Amino acid sequence: MTGASLKPKIVRVTFEQGKTGLLYATSPDLKGLLVAKRTIEALEDAIPSAVADLYAASGVKVIVTRAEETQGELSPPWIAFPAELARQALADP
């Protein structure tokens, strides 16, 4: 991965309730993201590792965190921040 592509990425996540009662999270920004859990809390807890796993499959290690909520937003986006970029920022005086 080149330095130019080392940028934080926004990952919007949408939630749906399935016919069997499971809750599903998918993303229009991250192909392949699919998380299913019984509660919204469990679903939100599982999203960071699912996002990180998808990036890891492409050879990129990321730190995933939820963005700050803003008024009127149903589901705040998540941020996938490249770990290498974080290391570089911490190493610069």
C-alpha cells in the first residue's frame, strides 16, 4: 500500500431486521460487510472487528471507531483508520 492510499475511510453502516428476528449490518462503502446479531448492542460491538477483518484480508491493518453522532443521523458512520498512519503520526515529533 502506498503512502497516498493511507487515508482514513468512512464506512457507512445500515441496519435491517430480518424475518427471523436477527439484526443485520451491511455497508454500501465496504463490499462484503455482513454482521448478524440478536441485539443492536451486540451488532454494534461486532462491527469494528468485522470491518478490520475485511481490511486485513486486503493486507491493510486498520483501527476502527465510530464517528461522533450528529443531530438527525440515524446511524453515525464508522472510521477505518490505517494503523500504519497512526504509527507514523506518533513517531513524528
